[in-house]
Amino acid sequence: MSSLDGKVALVTGAASGIGKAIAGLYAKHGAKVAICDINRQAADAAAAEINAAGGRALGVAMDVTDEAAVDAGTDKVVAAFGALDILVSNAGVQIINPIDQFSYADWKKMLAIHLDGGFLTTRAALRHMYQGDRGGIVIYMGSVHSHEASKLKAPYVAAKHGLLGLARTLAKEGAPHNVRSHVICPGFVRTPLVEKQIPEQAKELGIGEDEVIRNVMLKDTVDGVFTTVEDIAQTALHLATFPSAALTGQSIVVSHGWYMQ
């Protein structure tokens, strides 16, 4: 028996990057997986890859900042697969600027996707997880920036800090219903999101792209190595399969030692 046999997982931002890696690994371990993404075509394509490999997946269009879309998408997953056991709230974007030059619209967009999205997907999932105290696991994609700050990322840092509070509150509220929660806090993972930041930070900081990688992104790691999507997926698998509430309300930093708790 695989470790996630019979489980249903909903992963947001799952058409690419970290979310896609988590969804694929969950499927390999027996879970039925909902690939939720704002890009419906990409979500369907990612789900088709899993199904072609012998897993079970469903593509779902979901804008995590849209309350109705989140509720409807979550209900669609439960209708298709019969339950919801795991939520991975992973959808995210990045916009960099110094605070004095950050537009209010971009500030609101960043908090809406990362923090409001975490709340809306959690609330929708709990409506199913709380029924009959069935239980479940909610995993938020935080960041080392859930614990530390960096220049040019004020709303991202604020939102990622906020996810810690949401996860810890859920750990306490969800316990009577057998629901656990965690925040995974990656270091820099070389996804398209991070690739885009390299030239942006080089321009803002007035340094070369190699210097951004070496002296900004990887400076505080123990080995100068990027974290990988596989590293994060394996962490998400461990948290989804841990057998008891001995592990709940935790932030797990996966960063090559950039931040040590």
C-alpha cells in the first residue's frame, strides 16, 4: 500500500513549479490529486500528465483571490473524488520594489494571492474536513521570508509572516476536528518565479545577475546551492503522511541552512 492510498489532495498553483512537483509526488504515492491553477489549460495539461502515468488527477480552474471560485472549485473536487484530505495552499507570485515605490495595487495583489488565498482555500477545505471530524492536513507554502526579511519584498514578507499565524491558529482550532496544519518555508528554489527575480534584483540593486545569485539569494546558505522542487515535494509528502498531531502548527524550513530555527 502506498502512503497516500485513498487520500484526496487539492494543490493550488499546481500547474508548474513547486505545486506541480508536490501534486506529482502525491499521485505517485496513491493520492487522487486536484491540480488547481488560475491557468485552466495548464492545469488540465498537468493533470493529463499524471493520468497518463497511471495516477488520478483533475484539472480545476481556480483564482485563489476569488471567493466564489475557490468555494466552487473545492466543491467540484469533493464531488469528483468523494472527499478532501489534504490542502496545499501554494499559489503565489512575486513583485519586487522598495517600499516607497510600491504601488498600493501591487501591495493588495500580493496579499490577496498569498494571504487571502490561504484563508479562502482553508475555509473551503475545512467545510469538508470538519464534517464528522473526518480531519485533514493543511499545508501552506511559506518561505524563509516567513521568518526573515529581504529588501524589495515588503508585501511578500508580510504575507508569508501572516501564513505562520494562520497555520498556528488552525492547528489549535482544527485539533478537535482532527485537522493539522503546517507551513513549509523554502529557501530560493530555481522556479520561473525566481528566474524572473534575478534580472529584476540585478537592476534594482545595481549589480550583476551572478552577484544576485551568489551574494543575495545563496549568500547565507551553508553550501551555495539552490533548494529544489523535489526537496519541497518530499517535505510536503512527509507532512501529509505523518501519523499524529505530535507534528502540527509547525514551520519547516527547507533552505540549505539559510535560516536555522
